[in-house]
Amino acid sequence: MKKLEKKLSAEPINFDSFFSEKAMLMKASEVRELLKLVETSDVISLAGGLPAPETFPVETIKKIAVEVLEEHADKALQYGTTKGFTPLRLALARWMEKRYDIPMSKVEIMTVAGSQQALDLIGRVFLNPGDPIVVEAPTYLAAIQAFKYYDPEFISIPLDDKGMRVDLLEEKLEELRKQGKRVKIVYTVSTFQNPAGVTMSVDRRKKLLELANEYDFLIVEDGPYSELRYSGEPTPPIKHFDDYGRVIYLGTFSKILAPGFRIGWVAAHPHLIRKMEIAKQSIDLCTNTFGQAIAWKYVENGYLDEHIPKIIEFYKPRRDAMLEALEEYMPEGVEWTKPEGGMFVWVTLPEGIDTKLMMERAVAKGVAYVPGEAFFVHRDKKNTMRLNFTYVPEETIREGVRRLAETIKEEMKRVKG
Amino acid sequence: MKKLEKKLSAEPINFDSFFSEKAMLMKASEVRELLKLVETSDVISLAGGLPAPETFPVETIKKIAVEVLEEHADKALQYGTTKGFTPLRLALARWMEKRYDIPMSKVEIMTVAGSQQALDLIGRVFLNPGDPIVVEAPTYLAAIQAFKYYDPEFISIPLDDKGMRVDLLEEKLEELRKQGKRVKIVYTVSTFQNPAGVTMSVDRRKKLLELANEYDFLIVEDGPYSELRYSGEPTPPIKHFDDYGRVIYLGTFSKILAPGFRIGWVAAHPHLIRKMEIAKQSIDLCTNTFGQAIAWKYVENGYLDEHIPKIIEFYKPRRDAMLEALEEYMPEGVEWTKPEGGMFVWVTLPEGIDTKLMMERAVAKGVAYVPGEAFFVHRDKKNTMRLNFTYVPEETIREGVRRLAETIKEEMKRVKG
């Protein structure tokens, strides 16, 4: 092969001049950038959001993968329909009926490339620029990123130990109604919230649904951690109470099988699924079929139900270790949530401490966390942080919390002094 | 679990009232809807765009999948970086250097969820509403769909047997320049085009690059069929001639491994890749890692290079059968392309015949095709169709073409009479 004979103009290309206005505004996720730094050092990272690889059911996956290739290669390796691999969709519908008492007849299921894709699709399908969307304060960082592209007006409603302050939401809805504004979507990570670890109480779930009917909005219920309960009583998803199709439920295999398959699902009213399906056609044609076929056998043959207790058994001591260490090491004035499940504890430091500025000193002491600011759409809380307890072993968690407490004590002195 | 005690208002929900303006404009792909109809009958379908499952290297995939799970489960089942699984990115860079003489030092590679995702990302990263984008006439249907969401001004440039009429493009660029408009992107399926089957000549490739420098645009070169050459001399990709980073090359494993993994890649200047990477973060976090790990071993261990000749050997007789049958059965006045590779033949009927209207009668005779109209952004050509020759066996292709020729003959009479 010969190179182009006629020499092309050697002027440097101004690549930035090609980007769309929206692309010029896009920023890399701070957390992802931060994690890159931490990865390369010997810092104890409580910053990540990764499941522990020890929880991946590797032998089961191997068995299933071979079965899928021996029995279903033609379909599992081919393009699939946009709505998803039908046997998996059916298996999930049955599983949700059995597990959450959500009647199969009331929902349609579409599979997606991880629930992150569902968040992007929700932005695409529902949000006009300027549309008000309600999120929790704090809320899932990547949901902010996904919705932000569609340029909505973010309304954030504070959380407490019982989840979203639905009373404050009601006030806000009333206020917006008076302004002639309509909220279309309320987004909640209802159970073992990311980042706060809290779970919305049953009363609030019911109240939220009542408000949805009264103020005519849809609820997007993101449930990635729902199965990871280490203590306390099970809380049914909001979708369980939803008689009319107000709730779009997002599920994922990332925490109950493995994230590497990128398989999530949406369970919602067929009318909504139909539009999301059309939107997905032009985005990626279909979700990876091979992963869907594996997920299908995993659910259908009962491996999922067998495996969930093992994940819980693995994570519970880590959650306990973190709560114990916080109790043991943290100085007066520091508060934290006591999650009954999930992956995260949310820590609030005394006012005046900026966890983003403190990060450098924490890393110098050999521990990393995620500064809380980025979890607030208005970036108005500087004194919070998210800690993860699923990725590193108990002893490391304890030592990490000890180092963190030391950093915080010094920071408290610094701020006072 | 108890149902919500306080009965919710039973008013029906007006789901349409929730959709964004753009969502209200979204339509299902006609071709996909059409294929659904055909699937259920015993019609010979020359309409699809699927690779033959017989070409999937199932045994190799099984071997690799087990290896990946035994040796790399921790990484292959975990979240990955947005840019892609590094060993795969490196393997692809080496493979493109060896195969196309594209220096590794000049490109960065990002993996995507099939090249369809790259098309959506390109729209997201480059297109403001109203931005002119050049596509071929006809062009890849799903590219129209992907770009359309971003509301550009489509400029379509006709094809002939040597690919895009670059001379007409030059005229158009000059005209637009006078109007003060700048084309940012020229999109081409350069080799064995979908739907037309034609390949852009080397002279035109070079000329296109010259124009890109002169008029300051980027070329998106979509290369899904590049490896499937059944006759004639290899044509280097436009990217091969690109010394300055004007070309964004899109590759995919869908036709050289299997579509079910949904693994594609983008090879482009690092500055462009960086922005696409940030855009992808909020869309799906990362491409499925398990599929990427399998694709990695497939390239790295030489299975890909071993397998390509087998796919060619399998498809060549089908291509030949279709061209022979067209020669044998088609009446005077019908023209078609003679592809040296790929999956499609493009047929042009006499003016006055509308292939969309004819479809029903073709199906009644037991054959289906894709009416050409949807491949034109302005939908201004009614007398064309796309035929696929990869999915059904030779004898079936011959019989399909015979039935089609019969339909066309009757249609010609009907139109004349």
C-alpha cells in the first residue's frame, strides 16, 4: 500500500472546532478521574463503587457460557431484537413477579446495556430542555451526568434516614404548580441509596405514588442494590405498590451477577417501553445477546436465587467492619448513615470542612474517598463524603477508616484554628 | 407484601404527555418492522442484513470464553474503563497496523457497543442542530437514524460503481462555502457499501482526503464489510492514506466474529477519541467487558486472521449465485451493482416502479427485499431495492431472485399498461 503521493497540507487541524456546543460542555466524571490517580498508588481506596470480584460466580458462568454456545449459539451470537432477548425478558418478568409481587401482566421488560443506558434513554425519551426533573440530594452521580446532557432543570430534594423527604417534595410540587411548571420525572434510588446508603420507608413510597397521581409525574426507581440486604426487614420496591404504571423500574445484573456483561433491564408500562425501544434502535440496535443469553440461564435455572445469599454473606462483615470502625475512630461532630444493605456509607463532617480540599491530605495519609460535592446537582454541600465497603477486606476497611479519622481530626483542628 | 391500602385515583395516564418533543418524532425502523412480518411466513427473505450463523466460529469462542473465565475472570467480569479493555485496544491497534498499514502511533482506539454506538456518539459529539453532514445516496439506514436525532442538515451525494461521486461533493462544498456553511462530517461506507455494494476507488479516496483538508471536514469511514472480499484487489481504507487525523475509522466484530457480542471500535486522533470517551461515560459507562475479553483473544491469538478466509469461502458462492441468477432471470431495463464483497446487491428498476408498493406483491410470490427509499435521506428514489446474499443458501437465493424477477416483469407490464 502506497501513501498518498500528493502531499496534504500540513496545517494543524483545529479539532475543537468540530465539536458540538453540547460536547464542548461535557466534562469527564471527576470520580472516574480521581480513581485513576488512586489506582496507581498504595492508598487504601474507599472511593470506588465496584463489587468485589470474589462475588462473581465464575464457575456458574463458565458452565452456562458453554451450555449457551452448545445449545443456542445461532441466537446467542446473532443480532437480537432491540427490546431484548425474549427468554431473558420472560425470565425476568417471572422473577420480579415471584420476588416483588409485581404482576407480569402489568409490566413489559426491555433489556439495556446496563442501567446507565436506561438513564440516558430516559433523558432522551422524556426530557425537553428546561423540563423540571426531581432528584435526591445527594443522588447518583452518573444519573446527574446522563440527565444533564438533555439540559433539564434539576430540582433536588433532601434525604434523611428514611430516604427522600417526600414532605418537602410535596411543597416543591405545589410551588412549581403555581409557577405553571410540571415535573415529569422523579428519580430515586429507593433502596440502599447511592451515595447515602439510606432506604426510603414504605410510608414514603406510598406517599410518593400518591403524589405521582396527584401531580401527574412518573417515578424512575433505580434499584441496583435492592438484593443486597444485610440486616433489617425487606422493603418492597415502589413498583410493587404501583397499580397504574407510574413507576419505571430499573434493574441490573451488575451487582447480582457481574458488571462486565453490561446487562440491565427496565420494567415499565408497555406504552413507555415502546418509545424507549424505538429510541434504543438508533443508539446500539440491541444489547449484547451473548451476555443476555448467559443472564437468562442464570435467572431461569435458579442460579441467581442461589447466589444472592452468598453475596450477602460476603459483604455483611465488610459493612459491619466499616460501621464498627467509624464508631471506634471518628471524632465527635462526624455523622454517618447506617445502611442495612448496598455498598456505601455517607459521612457528614462539621460545617466548614471541604472534603474536596481535604482529599490531598487524606491521600497523603494513605486513604481515599469520594468527596460528596459532585453528588449534589447544585454542588452546594462541601462537607460530605461517600465511603465504599464492598471492594476491600475488613481489615483494610478498618485501617482505611482509622487513617481517615486521623485526617479528619487534623482537618477539624485546622479549620477551627 | 401488601398492596397500597389507600386506593389510587383510577384515572388513565396520558403517557404521550410525558414524551420529549424529539421522542414524539421518533419512528420505528421500517426495515425492522418489515422484517418482523417476513419472519413469520415461508417467504424467501433477501431483505435481511444478518451474517449467516454458519460463519460464527462457535468452537473457537467456546475455547476462548473458558480461557477468559479461567485466567482473567476478575477483569473480564468487572466494570472496565470507558475507552475500552486495554489489551483489546492494543491488539486492534497492532492488527490495523499490520493489515492496513495504519501506524499505531497515529491513532487511538476506543471500543464501542457495536459501530452503531459510534454513529450515535458521532452525532452527539459533532452535530449541532442544522449542521450540514454529507452522506451517500443511498446510505446506511441506521446511520441516517442515528444522525437524525441530532437534527442536522443532510446533504446527499450520489454513488456510482466507484463509490461516492467526489466530483459532485466538491461542487456541493464550494456551493455551501459560498453560503457561509461548513460541512463538519462526510460519512461514507467506503468498501462494499451498505446498501449499494460498491467500493470507493483509490483515486476518489485520495481526492476525498484532499477535499477534507481543503474544506476542513472530518471523514467518518464506516468499514464493517472491509474484510469480506470475494474477488478483485484489496483497497486500503481511506484511513490508510490519512496523515493528519482527518479520518474517524469505525470497525466492528459483527461480520468477522459475531454480532451478538456488540463489539465495535473507533480508530481516530486521540483528541477526538477523548471527547467521544467523555460522551460515552454518561451513555453506558463502558462496553461489555466479557465480550471485549473474548474479542481480544480472538485477535491476539490469530484466530481472526485464520477465520476471515473461511467466511469468504462461505459467502463467495452466495454472492456468485445471486449475480448469476440476476443475469439469468432479470428482464431488460433492470440494473444492479456487481459487488466484489460485502453482503448486498443494489437493484435499480425502470423509473415508474415503486418498490415499496411492489413489496406486497413480491411477498405474495414468496420473496422479500428492502425497498430502497429509506436509504435516501430525502426519500426521493422509489425504484430501487437492496438484496442480501449472505443469509440464505445458494439454491434459495436463485429461487428468490427468480420469484423477484417474475414480480418485476409483471410490475413492468402493470406500470406500462
